[in-house]
Amino acid sequence: MKRATIGDVAAHAGVSTATVSRVLNGGAVTATTAAKVWSAVAALEYSPNALTKSIFAGRSRTIGVVIRDLSSPFYLDLIRGIDEVATADDSLVMFANTFRDADREVAHVRTMDEHRVRGLIMTTGESADGRTRRMAESGVPCVIVARTVPDAPPGLHSISLNNIEAGRLMAAHLAACGRSAVGVVTSGRRPSQVERTLGLRLALAERGLPLPPEAVAVAESETGVGAAIDALFARAHERQAPVDAIVCATGRLTVAVHSALTARGLTVPDDIAFLTMDDFPWATALGITVVAQPSYEMGREAAKLVVEQPDESVALVFEPTLVPRTSCGER
Amino acid sequence: MKRATIGDVAAHAGVSTATVSRVLNGGAVTATTAAKVWSAVAALEYSPNALTKSIFAGRSRTIGVVIRDLSSPFYLDLIRGIDEVATADDSLVMFANTFRDADREVAHVRTMDEHRVRGLIMTTGESADGRTRRMAESGVPCVIVARTVPDAPPGLHSISLNNIEAGRLMAAHLAACGRSAVGVVTSGRRPSQVERTLGLRLALAERGLPLPPEAVAVAESETGVGAAIDALFARAHERQAPVDAIVCATGRLTVAVHSALTARGLTVPDDIAFLTMDDFPWATALGITVVAQPSYEMGREAAKLVVEQPDESVALVFEPTLVPRTSCGER
DNA sequence: TTGAAAGCGCTAACAC
DNA sequence: GTGTTAGCGCTTTCAA
């Protein structure tokens, strides 16, 4: 059964399409005509085509969201925050996952652009930056999450965490818990993680504690974590500097690192302290101390930048908080 | 800076809009004209308007997804599965969260319909069923997840778990682990949970084990879990039938129930066995035994129903699997 | 192979 | 108040 169009409604109600449009969008009409139109709408089960509407507006009422990896709890909360603001502004969220693949990233950003999203929020690498800049310049607000953008044009915003401070919080807490030999597991060269490690190293150094490059292990993905940890311990053994704390620089690897530790017979916190990024529902039950980001709030603010369209480029930096539990041997 | 339209490209290339359209969509054109058009496209940074395209197609290349509660791990995997199939079919996912609110549910389904999604996948209550039926009848495949639909018209499909079997698996496992007095925490009257409880009761009865109504506690949300458990234990105490196992009938409450147990000084599995629905990343580390759904696969199949548009109404039922760990005192 | 023109479903001027 | 008309950006006949 074919869908009714505004023309069908008009014919059924015995008025013009313009009048139907006015009734639907709140123009000046008589109560009687309005009634006729509404009953025609009901009779034909008319559902206005939002796509066509968007053509006139030039844009759709849709916020594009491109995420690298939905499985991280951080992104989950981020999306919920975005969805809340979008719904409040009568918008929908268009979502796509890139599975950390640069090609998909570019493709998805292009598709979002072609769908004339009213704004784009993404947690991607730099591969799509060219298009993003152009989108921003042509009036589509873009928000880069978890990364700052150099020389951002108006309309291109960023939302990130004070990662240096996150590292500092970790150092301070570990030191307060009496740990002196810290090892780090990071998933690579993403700026956020590099900065966290840097902040950690800085604040550790201020306390006379070292964080040599050998104490930093890189694991691209969950599967590489075991090997990375083994290598880390081996290097520590060679240097005769056993590690008494492991910091995980990304929430994505929390499970993997924690499992690797216990799989090696290590007890947290007695044998080794464990400290990671991003709070998650099970952290309390497990007693895992974390440095948390206000992920939900960050999602809300990202969506607000899209909805409110500030003239200038804005770079929002959120402050991390340490949530102490028991995994660092807290007293 | 205004966006270039197909007319601008045509003018720039010195051809008609029809020709540009043909070049873009692979019609019959000379190599030379194609080259001219492509260079015009590049020069003007032309990005075709997917919205306008959809008007002709009658539908957009977008799959709508309406979820009750993104925070459940089941839905996360479901979405990832949907996204994968959507991307492979050159589609985007339009997402909305209902926060378990019936009004939002109806509103979101309507908005999705107005956006002319090519199909709709949802995990909602019955409030939007009327519209869903109509959508299905007018050629928009709709897939209801986690619920079966009576008298479904062609185009209205359902994807669910064999919940009776899930309950049976739980009963068998608990019995094998030597537990005989089971208590259940469920979040309410959703059919899936009712069926799981029923399957559990049936299979328990076959083994001569009881599951009286008093042994089933209802907690609408996380916050109600503590009280529900207390009431459950109190009733068991009155009846002088202490409970030696707690079954959580929904993955959404796993954290809350587990926390409530440990908060009451109960050790799992020594004091009490714990068995819940839906696998999750931390389950291994925590040793929690679960009955898992193939959530990712279910998402893929749901999306396939949208993409492949079978003529008949199909009701896919997936089989649960028990993943034994240590929380039931397994040997 | 290419262009002119009609039309997708809707809104926005402009008359009446 | 209401209808007529033009047009949004694109595709698709139908001629040439």
C-alpha cells in the first residue's frame, strides 16, 4: 500500500497542499479547515516525509556520530549524553562504528556529510580531518572527541580530557599508596594516551620516582596485552627493578590488563597495584581504582556544540577525577 | 560558503545535470565527459545530497534502531552486529534510546518513520505496535527484538531467545552444582523474563525442586534490587527455606544483584550461588557463570531481515548457551 | 551519448 | 484564510 502524500491529504480534505502544510506546521487557519485536514491525515494515516522537509531547510535534524570502538564504556556514556541532548532538540542520532579502520572512518564521515547531518561528533584519527574542516567551514559544526585540533576553523570544536592531569592524579595516588616502581600499558600513539603517560612521568619525577621508557609497554589490542606485560616484566627483571604497580592508560584495555595480571598469578593489590582509566559499572565490585572522565557530560556538551552552533572554535577540556577503591592497596 | 549542487557541477563541466547524474551513478557516458564531470566535482568539492536521492527511491538508506536501554551489554553487541551489516549494505544506523519510557518509544518510532528508514529494529514495549504494523504493511521491514509478535503481518519480524530453554539451562546447571533452593530476581513483566522464570520453574520441578512465587523478587530498576533481595531472604526465612542460589533473570541487573549479595556479606559461591543472563567482558575475571545469548549474531540477523526483505513474517529464535565458571560452586 | 523537461514531496512567496 | 505558483536538489523518461 502506497504512502499518502501531502497532495493526497489535500485532495481528501478538499483544500490545497499549502493549507495542509500550514495546518501541520502551525500557520494561520480556520478551526474548521484544520479539523478537515486532521481528519484526512488520520484517515490516510499520513506521515510527513522528514527527508523532503530537510531539503528545504538545507539540513536534516540529525546528528552524526562516528565512533572508533563502541565497546569502550566511555563511548557508551558519551552516546547516551549525545542522544539525550539530540532528543531534547528534536533530533535523531546517526551512528556508525569504524572498528578503528581509517578507510571506514573516511567513508562514514563522507556518508554522514552526504546525509546532510546538522553536525558531526566523532572520535576518529586524522584521516578524515580534511573533510571535517570543509564541513565546519560550510556551516556544519563538527566536534572532535578525545583529541584537540590545531588551527581549528570556526565550527570545528574539540572535547577532551585534561590528560596530563589524569596522569598526575595517577602518580600522586600511587605514591600516596607507597608504590615506587610503576609500569604502564598503553594501546599506542593516540595523543590522549601519550599525554597521560607524560603526566604520569612528570608527576612521578617530581617525587623522585622514575618511569623509564622500558617501563612502558604497548599493546595494540586486547590480544597483545599478555605479551606486552610479559615483556615489561622481563625488562624490569633485567634491570633488577621489579614493578609494584601497573597503570593501564586506556579504558579499552582494562579487562585485558587486569586478566593478564591475575592470569600470571599476581594478586591485586598485594603483589601489584592496578590503576586504570575510565570508570565502569563493575569497578566497585572489583575494587578497581580508576581515573574517571565525565563521559556522559562530555557527550551532552558535544551535542550542545552542535545544537547551539557557537561562532568561534571552542575547545572544551574536562577535568578527570580519581575514584579510589582498593586496587592500589589504599588504606 | 554555499554547497555546490548538481547544477553547479553541470555548469562548471559544461554539460547537463542529467549527464552529471549519469556519471555519478554509472550510466552510459564518454570517457571525456566523465573526466570533465569528475574534475568539476573535485573543483567544487561536490557532495551529492543523499536526502534528495532518497526522495526518489522513496526510502533512505538508513536502518532505524530504537533501544530501551543502551547500558545493557546485550544491546551494545546487538548494535555492533546491526552496524556491521548496515555498513556492508551501504547503509547508516539511526539510533535512539527510549530510557524505558513509552512516550519516547512512540515518538522515536514515529520520527524514524518520518525519516523514511528502510527498516526498523527495536526492543520496545507494545506501545508502538500499531505504527509498527502499519509500517511493515507499507513495505518497511520491522524487527522486534526480545519479544515475539502475535499475528505478525508480512514484513513484521521478531528475533528472540529461547527463553524457556535459558531457564532450563539454569535449572540443570544449578541442580548439577548441588543447589536446591533457588531464588530469582527479575526486573518485571517483560515476556522474556517471565519465560525464563517459567523455564527455570519447569525444569526445577522435573527434578523435584520447588520455585514458589515467594522465591521470585521483582526489582524495577537497579535501585530497587537491594530491597527486593531483602524481601526475598525475609520470606525464605519465614518459610524456613533458606535460599542457596540466586538467579538474575536479566543482564541489566547483574551488577546490582551481585553487589547486593556481596554487600550483605554473602560470599559467592560458598554462601550462595549466583547465575545470571548475558555474557559480559568482566564475567571471566569475576568467575560469574552466565547463560549467554548470541547478541552480535542476533544483531546481524536482525539487520539482514531489513536488508533482505523476506516476503513472509519470520520469527527467529536463538538458542542460549550456558557458560560455566565458578559462581555456582562448579567443580 | 547527451539534453530538455517533468516530477519526487514538500515549503514559501505572492496573490486573492 | 486560502489557493496558485515556483522551486529545493536530484533522477528519469523521452527525444534528438
